[in-house]
Amino acid sequence: MIKTTKCSLFFGLLLVLALSLPAFAEGSRQKAEIIVPEEAKSSYETWGYAPAVKAGNTIYVSGVVSFLEGEGSYEERYARGFKTALNWIEKVLNEGGASLDDVVDITSFHTDLQRQLDVAIRVRMEIMSPPHPAWTAVGTTALATPDGVTEIKVVAVVQ
């Protein structure tokens, strides 16, 4: 029969914990490539989020907010803003070695879904070639950026 003391139990548990610390520090995100274009470095530091994360051959792009841009009708201003957001997404994907052709899934959050969806579909189809990606469009009451009208996030797979 082995006799243990509280002290030896404590040190034994401490040793087990110390040996397992590297496993805690090496999660998937720590092994992934964090994609931060030069223009987004201050946002990365200030807000504490990556514009994209590449894990294996999959790139997860954080939500990109679109705004009404320029003059004209609501639809014209919305189309320009949605296109600008898709162009930024393409820039982020390019930094990770991908393009819009690698996008397999889109999730968009719309502050006025009924008014925005047809325009968003048209703009997306002008910029991205078939076959079409999966797409979930969600109506919402607000975005993190108060004057934003739609937020778009995508998942791309690099072959």
C-alpha cells in the first residue's frame, strides 16, 4: 500500500497540469494562418478579430459591412456598397491564396432584407461566376456598425 500526503498529491497534480499546458496553448486557431491585410491591422489590434482565418485549406472570412455609397436611388447606392464589400472580401481571400471562385458559402445579414436581397443577388452574380455558392440571407434589426446596411461573411476552400 502506497501512502501519499497532501503535499505529494498537490505536486503530482501540479506536474500533470504543467505537462498538459502546451496542449492547451496549441488549439486550431494557434496553428491556423491569421489573414490581416495591411489596411486592417489597426482593426485587428483594436477590435481583437481577424479579417480571416485559414485553417487547413478552408478560409473563414469575418463579416464585412456594406454601406450605402454615392448618389442615386437606394438600390443604386446599395449596389455600389455591396460591390465594395465583395471587393474587400476578394482582397482578403487573395491575401490567403484564394479568390471569389473558391467561395463555397455566403451568409449575409440584411437590415432591410426584402429591399436589399434582389440587388445583392444581382451584384453577387455580376462579380462571382457560376456555379453558385450556398447562401443564407438573414434579416436583422442592426449591425455592429450603425450606418451599415448589410454584413457579409464567407467560407472559401482552396484546392
